[in-house]
Amino acid sequence: MIEGEAWLSSRPRPLLLCRPTNLPVPEVTLNDVEIRTIDARSDHSDIAKLLMNVWIDEEPYRCLEDPEAALQAQIQRSLEDPGLGVIAYGEQGVCAAVLVPSTAVPALMWLTVRRDARQRWLATALLRAVVETLSAHGTNELATAVSATNLPSLRWHLTRGFQLAPDPLKEA
Ligand SMILES: CC(C)(COP(=O)(O)OP(=O)(O)OC[C@H]1O[C@@H](n2cnc3c(N)ncnc32)[C@H](O)[C@@H]1OP(=O)(O)O)[C@@H](O)C(=O)NCCC(=O)NCCS
């Protein structure tokens, strides 16, 4: 018996997580990659391409009828006001990116590493750059939303200091 509200959805539910910004992130030495904040104008199309190539095959987009149109619209909207954006830039262009829009509690959005560049600590390096900048601006907490079915991402967040928020199912 259920008391209250219940609904079934084909979309995996995002879980809210957060971490203190003063929790250390390991320093990463990457000789062939530059980690830098984005230039919204000149990096726009490289970032959009990376996000489109990766997320078209990821949940929740891959379950949609027209993932390309939905993604294109959301990526464009996010890049119009990216807030604090950090990218990893290598020989073949942008290989990883994250955006942190200027919301009351800053949150990681679109954390994305190109498939052939994974497991090289790039996401960790982006996280380090983000928390250093937020800390320097007096921000104590960083949030994120991870689909409950995205186990590699969930594992990555939990091993990098994120914990489930007190109300993890609250709408992001
Ligand atoms: C989740 C994601 C961002 C992780 O990116 P990543 O750059 O591969 O992550 P990192 O390299 O920082 O860490 C990944 C793992 O590789 C390991 N690793 C890093 N370099 C390594 C190396 N040279 N050899 C072996 N393992 C290595 C790390 O220890 C870490 O291990 P863990 O799984 O025990 O935590 C990436 O898989 C991705 O873009 N996924 C698709 C989009 C997505 O789901 N984004 C998250 C949105 S919520």
C-alpha cells in the first residue's frame, strides 16, 4: 500500500548530491592538456559539439524520440549563460567540459569527458578548478544531479567527496 503520491516514469530520476568546496581534490598533472575557464564566444561551438557527441548516447537523452533536437536546444540555452565554465583543451581541441551556472547553490552541469579521453583524471582536474574558484569566491557548497542509473558517474561523484543531499529526490 502506498500512502501519498507515486508515479511511474521511463525517465531515470536524478539524484541530488553535494560536497563542501573546501574538501581537497587531488592535483592532476597533465602534460598534453590545458585546463582553463571557457571563453563563451570562441569555445562555444567546440563545447556544443562535445556535449552533443557524448550525450546523444547517454540517459536521459537516448530514450527520447528526437534526442538531437532536445539536446541542441538545451545545450544552446546552457551556453548562453554558462556561469563558471571549465574545459580541458588538448591537441584535438576540447576533450572535457563542465559548466556551473550562477545559481544560489552552484551545481555542476554537463560534466562531460570525450570517450577516448576518459580515465585520465580529466574530470577530476575540472572539479579541482571549479572548487578552487568557488572557494576563492567564498562559496562553501557545490551540488550536482546524477541519474540514478548512471553508475560510472555516480561512482565518480561518490569517490570525489560528493554525498547524497538530505533530500536526494528533490527536483533539481
Ligand atoms: C563520469 C565522467 C565525467 C568521468 O570522467 P573521467 O575523466 O574518466 O574521470 P577521472 O579520470 O577523473 O576518474 C575516473 C576513474 O579513472 C581512474 N583513473 C584515472 N586515470 C587513470 C589511469 N591512468 N589508469 C587507471 N585508472 C585511472 C580514477 O581513479 C577514477 O577511478 P574511480 O572509478 O575509482 O573513481 C565520464 O565518464 C563521462 O563523461 N561520462 C559521460 C557523461 C556523464 O555521465 N557525465 C556525468 C554527468 S552527471
